[in-house]
Amino acid sequence: MEEKGHWTEDEETKLRTLQELYLSKTVTIEQIKLKKRKTDEDKSNLTLLEKERLDIYQDFLELSVQKGMLFNNTIEQKAEEEAVNYKLYLCCFHSDGKMIWEDYEDLVNSYAIPDFDRLLGDCIEFWRGADIPLSESYHPLITGNSDIE
């Protein structure tokens, strides 16, 4: 991407800078909100900071979407998607111990089912280290209350 000028180090730096600015504004806003007695100046600053934070977030989101659109079609991204799907196929079982999908093609045919998107998203977050519950009662795919069966 960098060699062809699609995504440069300058754009990556700008993305990181926007993220840091957003976090900094958020901390400042929270510090003002935690004050027991707010002056008129605090209230005025709070309004200004919240507007600035929103503008920064919109710029960050726009640049993030641009980056995502560029990188979603790379071979590395496709390989990561395939690895996640295969891991999902190997790791998901019904409460009775039976695999959710009989073969990998069954998993691929499940993409259009809403329950699949929710399960896939939660598994990706879990594998990336997020502390979320993955209980049988949460996913109809696992309990057998889904259209996949």
C-alpha cells in the first residue's frame, strides 16, 4: 500500500495522532465533569471540548474507514478471515458436544444467518483478548435454537 501511495506513513501518523487527541480530549472532559463546583468557564470549556472531540472523532472515523477499505482487499486480510472461519469451524459445538457445522462448507453457507454474524463477532473479540461472555444461552447457534439446523 505504501509503495503504491495508497496508504502512507503520514496517513498512519495522522490516524494515531487523531486517536491520541481524541483520548486526550476525553480525559480532559471527564476531569471537568468530575469537578464538584464548575465555574462558568468550566462549562464553556466543556462545550467547546465536546465539540472539538466530536470533530476529531469524525476525522478519525473517516480516515479509519478509508484505511479499512484499502486493507480489506489485501491477501493478508483474506488469509486472516479464512483462519478465523476455520478456527470457528473447529471450536464451536452444541451443548451436547456435536459440532455446529458438519463440514467447512456448512459454515460458509451460514454467512447470511444473523446468529452467525453475532457469534463470529463475539468469537473474534474473544480470540483477540476481550473479556466477553460466550455462554450457551447467549448464542442460538450453540443451543440449537437457530435456523442453521
